[in-house]
Amino acid sequence: MFKFIIADSNRDYALLRSLFGDEARIFTRHSSGGKYISVTVKEMMLSPSEIVERYRKASLIEGIIAL
């Protein structure tokens, strides 16, 4: 399971969504102020290196917070 916080931006969400396959289950929740989106992604990974690679690619999105 991956958890991220991003700015409420269609661009940032689309970039994050593109990192995961079609089989990934993605859940979102907007902050009370409407400035941020909490994103939880559930996807089966076959190796620890895949997990590290997803977080590395996600870190390239400006302003993302990985939890």
C-alpha cells in the first residue's frame, strides 16, 4: 500500500496515477480546506525494488509528500 499527499491539481493526480498499473486500486480523499488530496494506492508488487522504484518516480512530482 502506498500513501501520498498532493496538491489538489488534476496534473499532479494524473502524474501520480500514471505510475501505477490498471489493476491498482486508488482511493482519494480531499482535505477539509480543499487544497490537498490524500491518495492511497493498493497494488501487488513482486519485489521490494518495485516499491522503491515507485516511490522514487513519485518523488519527482513537485510538492508530493510520501507517507
